[in-house]
Amino acid sequence: MAAIRQYRRVFATFFRNSLMRELGFRSNFFITLITRGFWFTVQFVMFDLIYRHVNQIKGWSREEYFGFMATGMLVNAIVEAFFMPNCARFSELIRTGDLDFVLLKPIDTQFLVSLEKMELAMFSQIVFALGLLGYSLWQANIHLTVSNIIMYGLLIGAAVTFFYSLMIGLAATSVFFGRNQGLLDFWFYVTIFARYPSSIYSGSPTAEVFRFLFSYVLPILLVITVPAQVLLGKLLEPSWLGFLTIAFSLVAFAVSRTVFHWSLRHYRSASS
């Protein structure tokens, strides 16, 4: 319990420092809010226009698709707010030798590297996502149960864990490559597939290959589509996909942590 309290205090300190940094550059903060608001509006209007011409897209109605889109936005906003700024600067810690000072601190290195800086402007994206989620549930006239809400929360946590694990695993390769911008770009390119429900990837052999690959090998489709299906009351086929999603995220976290510590063992400090 003492260790948990210590980590909570450290996290609170990180949050305060990030808030002070944002308040010190308020114009940048507000520009980010406007940019995110514009991006959200464009996404909403674009798919609203599409659904004016069709009733469903691969089994997803307008209201259901907005619920899926809100789920993807929520997961991405959490990842980008807490983890992305830190994973992106990990290579700089190695290049400048500042990682030496991180390793000397009496705290878990991965925790420190992953959460030291936060992009608080991304919290607006979380608000937008929750608002769109509420709108979709209201439009679809869905009455939530406690079990659905709890399962949805667990699956959102699983999705965040999976995407964080993928990101920190790629960032850890900076120990060997010096810079890993190309690998972080790979993260963005791959996660583009998660912007659409898994049922979209059907109708041709190539699409089916992509669907299998990004559902069961690198399950970026699974971790976004399944939470949305659970909350919206859509049938899961097979029914154990929810538990498989959570299992994938736990395995991904264990693997990423192993890769991170393995990479640190090969790190050569600035003084060596």
C-alpha cells in the first residue's frame, strides 16, 4: 500500500507539472483545443453525410457507427494524452544521455518514462468522445445495464493497455536504433485500420486476410470493435471475444514490459 501511495503522489506531481506547462503556453493550449474540435466536427459531419444515403454499412447503423467512432476516439485520446508524448521523446532521452538520470531514480523506470509528461489538451478529445457516445446511445434508444457498463470499462482499459504496449514496445527499440521515428510512424499507419469496424474488412480474400491479421495476430480491430459491440448490445460472434480481447491486452503488456527491460539491459549510458 505504501508503494501504491508513492506512485499516486508521483503521478499527481506529473499531472501538476503538465498543467503548469500548459498554462504557461495558453495560446498553444487553445489552438490545440480548436484543432481537435475541428477534427471531431469534420469526422462527425462526414459520416453523417454518408448515412444520409445508406441505412447501414456492413451491419452498423448511423447511431451504432457513431458509438463505435466514439469508442475509438476515447481510446486514442487516453493513449495520446498520457503515453504518446513520453514514448515519442524516449529516443531523445537516449540520444542526450538523460536516460542515465532516469535509471538512477528510485522508481520503476517504465512508469517514469511512460507518464512524466501529459498532453492535457487531449482531455478535450475525451470529452468529445464521451459526448458522442452519449448521443449515439440516446439515438439508438439503448438502455444500459450495470454489467454492460462494467464490461465496457474493462474493455476500454484493455484497448488502452494494448495500444500503450504496442507504443512502448516500439519506443524501446530506440536503444538499438538511436532514433525510431519510422517505427512510431508505423504505429500510426497500423492503427488507421482500427478506425473502422472489423466487419468492414470482408468481401474479398485480401480483406479477409487483413481482418484475420488485425483481429488475431495484431488485434487492433478487436480491441476497438468489441467494446463498442458490448455497449451497443450487438451480438459477439463468438461470444468469448470480450474475454479474448482482455487476454490479448494482458499478454501484450507482459511482452512489452519484457521487451522494455531487455532493451534497457543493452543500453550504453552516456558515460560509457
